[in-house]
Amino acid sequence: MSVAVRYRASRLGRARWGRHGTTHRLGWGLADQAVSSLTNFLLVIFVARSLGPRDFGIFSLAYATYGFSLSVSRGVATEPLVVRFSGVARESWRGAVRVASGTAATVGCVIGATCGLVGLATSGAVGGALIALGIVLPGLLLQDSWRYAFFAAGEGRKSFLNDLAWGLALVLLLSFAAHRGGVAWFVFAWGGAGGLAALLGAFQARIRPRPFGTRAWLSQQRELGARYLAENLSMSAVTQLRVTFLGLIAGLSAVGQVRAAEVLLGPWLAVVMGLSMVAVPEAARALRRSVRALVAFCIALAITQAVGVVAWGLAIMLLLPDQLGVRLLGALWVPASALILPTTLAFAGIGLMNGANAGLRALAAARRSLRATLVCACAYLTGGVGGAAVGGAAGSAWGIAAATGTGAVVWWWQLRAGLRDLHRSPAPPDLSETVQPDMKATLL
């Protein structure tokens, strides 16, 4: 066994979490994602029914900006936190969370200020919605950082309770917004509920965020943060480009058909997202036991997700009656049902990639995960747009299925290479147990 492997495996004695708790923590991840998905679903339904098409489009613009902000915050703040501070000593976790949560809040302030300035320069409901988003964005990103922090500590129950509190507060504030009217009030209601949940998260963790530690955190985590940010933004960009070009090439109806097929697989996608919340912390803990435990966990995760989505897709194709399908999707049922097979295969490929992704995150092999992401992004865009040019919605769906299959091979190849790097490299510095001189003040 190499020095690096012995170094990592020796930390088993210091870890406070064992293998027997993995299933328990995965269960909290699924429960938390179920609450989060249900909250988002009810939010969209309520706002869509309360506002007209134009105002709902404005709200959707604000929500899309929030999604972009999440990609930035997670890339530079919370993903490095999960990779390097999962299952470590309590004081190391607290010090890192203090600065990482402050970094997330700082990202919210910077992007929020930009939204506010754009809103002031824009008249009407669009400007009001952007100003409202700018005000609530720091709280929204801070709340998301608590979710990652709790899962890094193996305390998914706290994340579940926090999201549940957000949902309950959202119900009350949306009722108030409905009486006031106007899209800005709905943004305030949604973001205000998230802000209240962020305050609850600070109480749950008994940690006060330190925004002034942002610069030190970004410097300390620059090897991971810059690459994770590039990963998040590249995949968000190609996903949007695929939808845009599909609409331009095959028409907006093709976009609707593809989206409808994805909606049918939505319940399993929620399961995948729930597992993903816990996957990286669990992979990091597995690596502290041994490299063999990490590989076994990644394989089990990949197989579970791929087999599960295939079973779900087959159940839709073989067991869902056409009458029920028409009730669910109306006229979209027939064209969407024809896309279930390639969409299922695409989601299965994503599940296989997620297993390798968790392993590379645990290894902190950011260079290799970025390479895999960029290759997958190119394949995704090529398959989705090229397929649309050849065969419309069906061609795009099959192109994406081929792209995710190719991506799964690339991700596992990079994981194998990352494991070889681990065997060859000397013992890495333990960034979860040591504090660099320029960060000591911010962690205290």
C-alpha cells in the first residue's frame, strides 16, 4: 500500500462516522430532497396560478438568476467545504463552515447588488422583481450553504427540518403576497422565507457566518473552487444552449415534448438529487476507511441510480395506461411517450456519471473532474443540437442519450486515473485539520 493510501486510511480511527450510518444519512438526504422538490413544485404552481403569463415569465427570470447564483455559490463555497471537511473533527468543521457560509452570503451580496443596479435601470415589473431578488439573494444562498454544511457533518436531519421550516414560512408569505399582488411581492415572499430559514440554520449550527473571511477562503480553496465553478457554469450553459437551439431548429413544440418526457421521469430525478446531496460526504468518509471502500461506494451509487431510473422508465412505458398519460400531459402524452426510452437511457448515463463524480470529489481531483465535465459538455451540446438537426425532438433525445453514455465512460476513466494518482503521490496536506496563517483570524 502506498504512503498516500496509508495516510488516508489511517484517519479511520479519528472519524466519528462509520459505515453503519450510511443508509441512515442517505435516508435523510432523500427526505430533504423530497421536501425541497415539493416546496419548489408548490411555489411554481401557486405563482403560475396567481400571476398572468407575462408576470410569471418575469418571476421565472428571477428564479433562473437564482439558479445561476447557486451554481456560483456552490462552486466556490459549499462544494469545497463538502470535499475537504466531511466527517472531520467538529472544530475543523465549525471553522470551515463559518467562513464557507460567509462566502456564500458574500456571493449573494455581490450578485444581489448587480441585480439591484440592473433593476434600478429597468422600469416596470421586471425592474421591481430584480430589485426584490437583489435584496433576498444573500439569505437564499446562505440557506443553501447550511444544507451542504449539515450533510458534511452527517446531520441531514437538520437540513430536512430547515427546508421544512422554509416550506411552512413560504405558505404563509405567499398568502400575503397574493393579497398584495405584483410579481415583486412573490419574489419577496419566496426569498423572505428562505432568509428566515437561513437564520434558523445559523441557530441550528450555532455558527455565525464570517463574510470577511471570503478572500482567505477563496485563496485557500482556489484549486477546487475555480474548477468547480467552471464545471457548474459550463453544464448550465450547454443545457440552456441545447434547449435554445432545439427550439430554433425543431420549434418550440419539440422543446415541450422533450420537457414533458423529462417530467415523467421527474420523481426518480428527485431521488437522484437527494442521493447526490449525500454522495460526496459519504464518498469522503469511505475514502477515510480505505480506497477499496471508496470504489465500492461509487460503484454501488452508480448502479443504484442507473438501475432505478431504467426500472422507472420501463414502468412508464409498459404499465402507465394511455388514459392516465393523457390526463397527466394532455396532447403532449403521445409525442412525449415516444421519447421515454432515450430519456431513460440519458438519465441512466447521468446516474453512472454521478458515481464516478462522487469519487473524484472525494479525491479532490478537481483537474480530472473538470476535464470530464468539459468533455461531457461538448458531447451534450453536440448530441443535443446535432440530433435535433437530424431528427427533431427524437433525434435530440437520442443524441443526449449517446452523450451521457459517452460521458459515463469518460468520468469512470478519469476516476481510475485519479486513483492511480493517489497511489503514486506522497501524502497530501490535510487541509481539514490545519489552518493556514492567513485564515486563522477568520476561523476564530
